[in-house]
Amino acid sequence: MKEVTEMSFEEALRELEAVVGQLERGDVELEKSITLYERGADLKKHCEAKLAQAQARIEQITLAENGTPTGTAPFDAG
């Protein structure tokens, strides 16, 4: 199983959807459902972080006075 931190947004989202599907069906044993839930929580957190990074990069696009994009400013996570 691939480490969550090594996954792309799309990979993590696909796996999260699969985890949710398994949990919704309710045909998973209790111990496995706990493990799935924990994996799902990690995947959700990873997806949220990837989305926040993307949003921050988009917000760093610089505009000219007339509103046209002129480039990008470096993303400063600090």
C-alpha cells in the first residue's frame, strides 16, 4: 500500500472514494472498518492539504492594472 504522503491528489481522492464506498456498504468487519476509517482520515487530510497548496499558488497570480495576468509571484508558505 502506497504511503499517503507520496500520493498525488488524484490518487488519494480515488482511494478515499473507495474507502468511503467500503464503509458505506457496511460489509466490513469491525477491525478492518477502523483501519479503513483511519486510512480515510489520512487521505482526507492529504487531499485538503493538496487543495490548499493549489489554492495558494492560484492566489499568487499577479495582475496588471487592467486585470490581465502578468505572471506569478512565488508562494510563501511562511
